[in-house]
Amino acid sequence: MKKTIFGVVVLSLALFGCGEKKEAVVAPPKGDVAAGKVLAEKSCKACHGENGGSVAPAIPHLAAQREAYLFASLNEYKNGKRTHAALRDIATQMTEADLRNVAAYFSSLPPVPATKAQDVKHTSPYETGKALAASCAKCHGEDGNAKTPGTPTLAGQQSHYLTAAILEYHRDDRKATTMKAVTLDDRMDVEKLALYFSAQTPTQRTSPAKGDPVAGEALSAMCGGCHGARGVSVDSATPSLAGQDAQYLGKATRAYRTTRQNWGMQRYIANLGDKDIDNIVAFYASQAPKAGDQVPSSIQDLATKCNHCHELDNPAQAAPKMNGQDKDYLVMALRAYRDGKRESTTMHTMSFPYSNAIVEGLASWYASQPAK
């Protein structure tokens, strides 16, 4: 989240016990609640209601929201950093004082009561994925650690990559009769399954029967740019290769010569002979595997992480409250940060690994919590 300093003076000496003093921050003028009410009734009531509550799905509740956050958000609509035609038109017609007044008014209202949770148990995408994984256990093992040569390990694999790979099998972009026969209701189920497997701890497969790991390490320099140092990927959309089954790696790599579609892989593989591929496979198969998942397994754990910023009752905090917020709005906003459609380096970095299933679960959790 972008952090704009509002409110009280903060001294590093008082907060952190260090010797370096920081200059006092001058507090901006407070908004006029009465003047903000007049503006809100004229321009905001149609969507945000008389009580600051959403009148339709995907419209946020504004009542009791942090004044600093509301002011910062209105400025972002005014400056075009957030895209909404109606809101930008309204905001551009307001002065800075008007924006402060509107923010002060909505902030002064009592919170909107939270809607009753439809999912009382707050089902975790991880738990749903675990149940779905039972159908994969015969080939890939209960926890995604396959034992059969030629069958890939799924444990610890990057979740976005797993989702993409499963969908490629379903579209027949990758050839495997057994994988195409696996049925899942929708993409959200695929994402939940991928989330479960990515959170498991991978184990080392058997040593490769052929290939020279030392020679393969020298050839792997190009691979490391995408697949990470020693084959442990740090990109949720790129697979980890470390500790993977050698037979599967060899077959998958050669498939880029014929059926698998990836321009970068196809171009690089075209310059490699079979012996080169065997050596690269031997190098990666002999590396220690490591789980790629960095997303907390349960929605409650993930919410706890988010609360470090969003539940802080700090006058200088411009992060919004999320408890009791409209679920559809939260889904829309989280996806916008994840997909880079809203400007916030921090939010984009944190939310980039989150699948739609995680976003949906997190939004449902916060929408069901009592607003403060």
C-alpha cells in the first residue's frame, strides 16, 4: 500500500530507542464532517448509500473507513491512478478541501453491520485442494511425492505453474491420456488442487541413471534465469526443477522439440543434443528440492499476515479496514492489485502469487468479520 503520513508527530527516538531524531510531520487540516455530508448526499449517496453502505455488489462500504485512506483513494481517482469513469469525474470537480471533507464525513459514520457468512466454517482453498488431491494419489502420491519413474513430483511445485500445466493437459496441449481423463469442475478447483500440492514438502527422487551432473551444471546457466538458482524457482509461474524425477525431466524437455509450446524453451532446446539434455537433467535431478509455496495454507493465517497493515489503528496508516467490507468489492480490488491494474508495489508483490481461489476465500473471510 502507498503510505501517506497523516496525523500525529512521530519521533524515531520514542518509538525505536535509536539516537537519530526525525523531523516532526505537520498534520494536515482535518476535514469538515458537516460540509462533507452535504457533498456526500449530492454526489455519493446513489452508490454508497445514506449510511455509507454499499447499495449493490462490488461497491465498497465507506462508513467508518479510515479518513486517511479515503482521502488518498479519492485523490487516486482524481489523478487517474485508479480507473473508474464516474468516480474520476466526481473527484475532479472537487477541491482538496472537498475531498478531505467527504473523507471525514464517511469516516465519522458507524460501521455497516457485516453480512451473515454463507460459509460458516470458512472453508480453506487448501483444504478443498487436499480433498481433490485424493484422485491424484495413485500416480503422484498422497502428498504429491511420486514414486514411479516417469511420473513427476508435484509436492512443492509452483502453484501458478501447476494450474497452467493441468489446464494444458485438459486442452490436450500436453499429451497424456491419464491426465486428460482427470475431471475437475472448474478452474477454481484446479487452483485449489495446485495450492495444496505446492504447499507440500518435496522429497529427493532416485539418482539419475545417465548424464553427467557436472557437465550439466555448466549447460544450465541459461535455464537458471527462469528456473532459479540450482533449479529452485522463485517465480510462481515457472516450475522448479530441483530434485525432480530424471526420467520425467528428460521426456518433458524433449517434448519442446515436438508437442510442447513455449517459444523460449523451444529455441533453447533446438541447440541441445540428447547428451546435453541428459547432462542438464542429471544436474537438476541431483539438486535438493525445496517447496515453492510461500502462501499461508489457511485463510485465517493469510488474514493474520494482512492484518499487520490493515488492522493497525494508527493515525498515520493509510491502509483500509477490511472487516465487514463488501465481498465482491474486495475480490475486485485484490485482483486489480495482483494484476497490476491498481498502483501499489507492495500490494502487487504480496498478492501476485494468489490464485482466484485464494482471493475469493480471503474476501469471504473479511466480508464476514464484524466491522469496527
